Amino acid sequence: MDGLFTQIFTWSQFGTLASLVLGILGLGFGLLKQRSADLRALYKKIEGVKDTLTAALNEFKVEVAREHPTAKALQASEERLTSAINKLTERIDRWLERHP
């Protein structure tokens, strides 16, 4: 067996081949690790943007809830405004009747 091995490869060729294989594997592992670190950093940036947008959306929802009236509030305001206009119309009509 030893003779067959030395007939195909010499020990120096085997060492060179083993070094190349280990070097290629090490390079692949290093690139994979760097890519993984880049993806983690990108994921953290995405999470940061998501958190910022979520906070902005929540602030907008609070602002909308605070400043924009609900349908019931609009209906109540409309009823008060209609009542006030009707009273004003009645006053103007009475005034016009008294002062022809």
C-alpha cells in the first residue's frame, strides 16, 4: 500500500495537495463567516428601520386618534351646528318681522 501511494504521489506532493485543500476550505469558511456577519449587520439595520417605522406609525395613530373626531363626534357637532343655524334663522326672521 505504501508503495502504491508513493507511486501516485510523493510525500511533498501530498503535503502540497493537503495544504491547498485546507487553504481552500479555510477561505470558504472565512467567506461564509464574513457573509454571515454581513447578514447579521444588515438584519440589525432592518430591525432598526422597522422599529423606527413602527414608532412613527404608532405616533401617527395617536395623533389621528387625538385630532380627528369619530363619526359620533361629527354627528353630534353637525346636530349642534344645525340647531344653532336654525336658531339664528329664527332670530333673523323675528327681527325682519319687527323691522319691516
